[in-house]
Amino acid sequence: MGRILIHLSVILFCSSCVPRTLIVDHPKIVSLYFEKKIKSLERKKSLSTDQKRLLLKTKVEYGFGVLLEESDRILDDDYNLGVKKSQEAHIVFSDAKKVGNSILIISYPKLDSWLSGETDLQFKINDVSDLYWLAAAYGGAIKSSRGNPFDVVNLPVVKKLLITAIALDPKWGKGALYSAMMSYTSSRPDLFGDALIDSVSSFYAKALIASDSLDASLFVSYAELIDKKFQNRDAFEEKLDLVLNMDVEKDKDFRLSNIIAQERAKWLLSKTDEIFFE
């Protein structure tokens, strides 16, 4: 197992060379890799800013890509275990929030006041990545809290971080900021019906342009956020079928996330009769 983890730690740094079978058939090994990487960083007495960034990113990826994914798939068969996985993810995201705040507060001592709307700050384009990953940590904490008001109250913080990042560099991450705004918008309690569809669709269209329609996760997200919610079965299946037929080798930046998106698309299609009432 030790040698496998060492090998995994090498190939996971290069998403273009991760074997598909490793991601699909050996989720426990992938989970162990993330746990080992996080523990290795947390054992250090002090972390440089770049090490903190790595820890933040790793925690967020572990929370979404492993723990919440497991929770989603387990809930129907074992509700208690599914909730337990979600609780584990919440701990990870809560820690990630602290790490993300500690990165930005070095340059912006009044960060907390800015987040609460008590003061203004002028961020720089180099801050976009930090703003995005902090927003992702907050978003993950909200999602994994399963509606806990102490976390849901931070929805405006997610918006503030993402809107600030988009204003600085809207093309950053090939549509990642717009994709995150899709998820944020779908969580807004004040949006529903056509207003919700129009708002999510607007960010979806921008994300497709920024990614040149090569990011499979966008189609999966829209299928879950809109088509599933509004019971558009044909559109739901059409998007997921498109994802399954995408060439994951076409853009190395999306290869790893596209493989994961394809696996989720397969799982969602297998549950179509449960998702749609007619």
C-alpha cells in the first residue's frame, strides 16, 4: 500500500497522466492519498503561504471530490452513513475556511470586516485564486452542513468572494468562477422559478464560452441544478449523454475533472426513474 500511495502522489500532481481505472475502480486509494497529503502538511510546525494554498486546495478537493461524492451515493442505501460522510466533509471545509482566511488576511488585515460588509478592500488580480478557493471552502461548508443556519448565513460571503474575483479576472480557471456562481445562485433562497432558471443559465452560458464547452462538469451541474429540479427529463438525459461521449483527452486541464464528471453522469442516469416522477 505504501508504494501505491507513493506512486499515486506522483501521478496525481499531473492530471493528464492519472489512469482512469485508478479514479473509477480504486476510490479508497484516492481517498487515502488525500488524507495522507493533508496530514503531511498539517504536521509541519509552520506553513509557507504556498503550502497553505496547497492545503486549502487539497482540503476542498477532498471534501467535494471524495467525501460529498460518497455521501451522495450512500444516502439512499444507508442514510446514517451518508450523513456521517457529510459531517466529515463539513469538518474538512470548516478547516479549509480557516486556512483560506489566514492566507488573505496577511495582505488584508481587515478581511473579516470586509467579509461582513463593514469596510471596503481593493484586491489585486493575483488574489483571484485565493478568493476562489476560499469561496469554495465556504460553499462546501454550506452544502455539507445540510441546511444548518449557522453555515447558510454565509451565502452572501460566497457571492462577495466570487463577484470580486470575476471583476478582477473573469476568464480565470477557464470558467471556474462562473461555474461556482451557478452553484451559488442555485442555493439562493430568494430565487425560484423562471428567475432561478434565467440566473443559473446566464452563468452557465458564460462558463461554456470560457471553457470552450470542454468542461464536462458544467453539463452535469446544469442537469442537476436546473433540469432535475424542474423535471426536464429529456434535457437532463441529453446533457448527461453528451458528457459520456466527450473526449476527455481533448483538454488536459479538464481531463481529471471530466473523468469524474463522466462517472457522476453514469450514476445519475442510472437513477433517472427515481429522479423523475413521469
